[in-house]
Amino acid sequence: MQILLIIAIAMAAGLLLSRLMKILNLPNVTGFLIAGVLIGPFVFGFVNEESIKSLKLLTSTALGFIAFSIGGEFKLKFLQKLGKHIIIITLAQAFVTVGLVIAALLLIPGEDRVPRALLLGAIAAATAPAATLLVVRQYKARGAVTDTLLPVTALDDAIGLIIFSVCLALAIAFSSGKGMTAQTVILDPLREIGLSLLVGSIMGALLAGAMRFFRSNANRLSLMIAAVFACVALSEMWELSSLLTCMLLGAVFSNLRKDAVRSLEIIDGWTPGLFMLFFVFSGAELDFSILTSVGVIGVVYIIARSLGKYSGSYLGAAVARSDKNVKKFLGITLLPQAGVAIGMAQMVAASPDLPASLASQVVTVALFATLVYELVGPILTKLALKHAGEINETNLGNATPIKNFVRYFKRSAPMK
């Protein structure tokens, strides 16, 4: 019953802050994160750390539905239309970001300098598809930048996971003195990626086939929920990437069913509350006290990663001869970073082969970056899409935050 009360408080706080964000003309996801910070253990304490840990299942499941929704965008006709552009841009921005962060952090002296740079460089590749997806949906963004952004954020985490697995193995070798083998550096990462893709593909095909026997919206919704639950559970059991598994589930399903768009619209009506809870509880984990401990490493990480995302995506878009707006604005929309990066940091913390001091430092920097990027990133994404001309003014609202405040209080004032 206590958990149910915490969920109710989280949803109420999220709704209240989303209302405030509407007045301020800001993305809802920013309000959800701020709501989480306020009710979390580090501010007002309505939700304690034990409660957050007990709700990990909910946040993991929410991330699975987010990945499923993104996978649903991967229509073969759509991907063929974009073709090599997506691959080139994704690879360019990922490797440029990793390279810049590693190079910048290697300049900072200290114990475990090399493994620290490798781990944070790999984490820097990850983006936050959830935050991006909510901003795109809230403002009904459409255009070249949006069409490129969604598949790039999805593929980016797949590339980032491969890079992270390799860098983790290298970091362990550097810090512990253990020898590097083909098994740890190549085969284990490939196994995780390959099995995640295989399981997601099989589940997507099974879901598409099962849809033939169920016609009602209620039954189809139940089927999709069951499929996502199964993918998340199997990923946990077999130590796979639930993000990749659920992404392939959505991708295969959307390509095997002609009515996939209608089916995905059904589940879109069920998930907003779950997505809101995901961001509220993510915000509750952000500890403002870590700001004093990250020091120069955290600042350098944020600057180097931001430069890497922008310059890498610009370079990739230039090579791929993409639309000029893609070159100018895509890198800004790739800044948000949250769940995947935190998950990578937790894998570092859980590794018995890494020094505790190194793991603590990596986790602290990752959380600090999440705090900055998730509060600022959605706002920058919205501004980038607005300047690219992909947000309709009727969805955005023409009033400034101050005008919105005035209008709101005028409407709320009692009649004389």
C-alpha cells in the first residue's frame, strides 16, 4: 500500500509540474524531472531511496515500452528512404563523441586516468530516446530533423552498447592488470548484442502472428503489453539489453503488420502515465549534493560530449549530404542523456574487477551529466526543432512564459 501511495504522489507531482511547464511553454518531460527532484529523498523526502529501489521494475518496464515505441518507427520503406544517411550520421556522432571525451579526460591527471577516460567516453555515446520521443510527440514535430532524429537515437544506443562493452573490458584490463582476450573484448559484447536482436525479432514475429486471432482493441493492447513484459523479463534473465530487445520487437512487428500504425496508436493511449512515472522517478534519483564532488572532470565531460555530439552529427550529415537543417540542428537534439547512461554507470559500479574509487567517480559524473542534460536537453531539443521549422506554432504556442502567466492568472481570477 505504501508503494501505491508513492506512485500516486509521483503522478500528482508530475501532473502539477506539467501544468506549470505548459504555462512556461516548456516540455512536459522537464516538469516530470523537476517533480521527481522535489519529491525525492534529496529535497522534500516524500519518496525515500528504498522506495526508489523497489520501483526499479516499473522504470525498467517503462524503458521497454519506450524502446518498443521507437522500434515501431523503423519501417523498412522509411529506412530505405533514409538509407545510408542514418548509418553514416549515427556512426560519425558516436565515434567523434567517444573520441573527444576520451581525449579530453586523458588530459586530466589522477589515479586510474586511462580507465576513467575509457568508461566515461563510452557512456558519452548514449542518448536518451525517451526524452526526445516525448518532446517530439508533445509538439507533433515533423520534418527532416525529426525523421532523422528518431532512428539515430535508437541506433545510437546500440552502437553505444557495443562501444561500452569493449571499453569496459579495456578499463578492467588497465586497472586490474588482467590480460585482454578476444572473449572479453569481442565475443562477449557481440553475444549480448546478437542475442538481444534475435530474441526481439522472434518476439516481434510472434506478436505479429498472434494479432491475426484478436481483433478488438482491448485484446490487441493486452497482447502488446504482454510482449513487452516478456522481452524485458527475458532480457533480465539472460543478461541481454532490454532496450535493444524491445526495440527489435517494435521494429519487426511494425514491418510484418500492415495495420501496425493503428495498433501502436492503441498502446500510445496506455503509456503516457507510465512514461511520466519513469521520468519522475528518474528525477528522484538525482542528488544535487553531487555537484560539489564532480569537480573539473564533470565539467570537462559535459563540454567534450556536447561538442562531440554536435560536431560528429554535423560531420556525418555533411558526408551524407543531408538537409541543411539536419546539419545545423541534429546535434543539439542528441544531447539528452538518462536511462541508458545511468544503466552503464551502474554496470561499472557492479563490476568486481574495478576499484571502488574509480566506480564511484564514474557513477558520480554520469549522474551529474544526467542532471544537467535531462533538465536542459529537452528544452534545447524543443528550441532546435522550432528553429528548424518542424514544430507547428499551434502546437508550440506563440506566447512568452510571462504572457502565459498573465493569461493564466487572469483566467483563474474570480469574477467581479
